[in-house]
Amino acid sequence: MKLSKGKLAGLQAVSDARGVIAAAAMDQRGSLEKSLSKAAGKPAGRREMEEFKTAVTKALTPHASAILLDPEFGLPAAKARAKNAGLLLAYEKSGYDNTQPGRLPDLLPDQSVRRLKAAGADCIKVLLYYTPFEKPEVNNHKHAFIERIGDECRGQDIPFFLEFVGYDPAGGDEKGVEYAKRKPEVVTGSIAEFTQDKYGVDVLKVEMAVNMKFVAGAASFKGPAAYDREQAKKHLLASAHAATKPFIYLSAGVSNAEFNESLGLAAEAGVKFNGVLCGRATWLDGVAVYGQQGLAAFEQWLQTQGRKNIEAVNQSLKAATPWFAAYGAASAAALA
């Protein structure tokens, strides 16, 4: 297994000294704007969005291997990141508020992989809502969409990170117990699909295959039970075994405590994950501080609770393995 010069350099740029991807995520747009507006009791504009992203980036990147930002509001923040941190840029339109039928994806109309690379990106990230249980014609559309982006990233010789988030095509509650029971199939099936070479994905950014709120015996357990701890570990391991590429976990908006508990359970199961791209689990509770008390109070919160949150994730990453190990290599240099 060999990697091209650009792909190798990009992956090294967003990894720590061990080869683990310990990245922070701050690419939220529509959902963040709504949260900031609600917290402040007035509409959040470009100034607030850029200010918030810059504060998070400046405070957290000294403790991260990279930061994921968006080119719409995140470029000023990218300039504020610590020298040790690589840069991933999002290519899709704001995605966390995508609720249209089929949840079809779309790209930023004024961007391309070439332009994002010129803006300083070490890697490209795309968010895709996906479930193997969607209508075949919808998934065919999504497969072709990802194939095109994979080819574009190959052409620009830059790593492609694909983030896929599951959903219920019937419109059910994705936070409920019935979806939790089906989630292992959704996650494992999605990994099995996009780990194929035809998509050109270099790193899979995946959800936990279980919802910790429905794992009997978990500290995060709210009930009713969808699985016990042993069943949950088997689901996590099965999803990991579907991957033939490096994969990292996303926090999916859960609390810092819940995310770290899920990372601990994955480690206990023997999952060989390669890092995280952790966003809201680190900074979400600071939105109210920023909206109600202003920038200075938020910066203070980031230096205390925000730092505590990211350091807790970094502790959980002691169980992670280097991304190059997913290719059977002992070092990144062995793939050159």
C-alpha cells in the first residue's frame, strides 16, 4: 500500500506525533447560528459567527492535532489556530439542519477542492446523510455524488474525509429507542459501503454504532434498554471490522461525558479506531455563555471548562491507534 505525496502530507498534517487524529470540529453553520441567536435573544450575524469560531479555534487548537472549519465563516478562525494544528475545510452546504426528503447533499456553489486547498486546507471534509435502508434511487444519487468528490480530491492530491450521519427514511425519531436498535445496521452498512476504493475516501468519520443512552448499565443510560454492554461492544466491533480505511469517531452532538464513555466502551471492545473529530461535545455548553455574557466570558469559559472538555477527550484517545496502522504500516513513512 502506497499513498501519493499530497495525501500522505495532508494526513500527517492533521495527526499528532503518534499518528492519531485528535481534531476539533467547528464547521457548524445553520445550527450554530440558531443556537447563538436563541442564547442571545437576537439574530446572530457574520460578526458573531466569526467571533465564536475564532475564539474556539484559538483556545482549543493548542490541545488538538487539527481543526475542522467551514469556508463561509471559518477562514478568519483558521488564521488563529495554533501552529501545531492542521486544517480541514468543509465542502458541503450547511448540513446539520438538512431535513428534506432523502436528505440529498449539496456542495457550496462558490467552492471547489482546488479553491479549498488554495485557502490552506490540508484535508477536505464532506458531510453526507446516509442509511442503507433508503430508496435505491436516492442512494444511487448519493453514491455518484461521493464518487465525484473522491475523483476531485484525487485530482488535487488531497485527503478526503467523509462524515456520514444516519437517519430514519420513514421520518422516525433518530434519538429514540427504536432507531437505536437499528443504528448498528445503519452505521455498519454505511461503513461497508464507503470504505470501497471507488469512492476515494481516505478517512471515514463515523458515528458510534450504538446510542449510549440505551445501553443498559452505562452511566449515560436513560432507558429503555436497546442493548446491554456486551451487545453494545459487539456492535461497535462489528462496525469497525467493516472498515478497510482509517476511521475516526464524531461526537454527534452528545455531551462530553457521554462521548468519552462511548470512546471508553469502544476501547474496551478492542476497536482499533484512529482518532476523533470532536465538535459540540467540547464547546456546546459555551454557546449560552457567549450569547448571554459576551466574548470575554466565553473566552474564560474556553480556558477552563472548554480546555477540560478537550483534555478529557485526549485522555480517551490513549486507546486510539495511528491512522497508518489501518493500512498495516508501522509508520506513515512506510506508505510513501
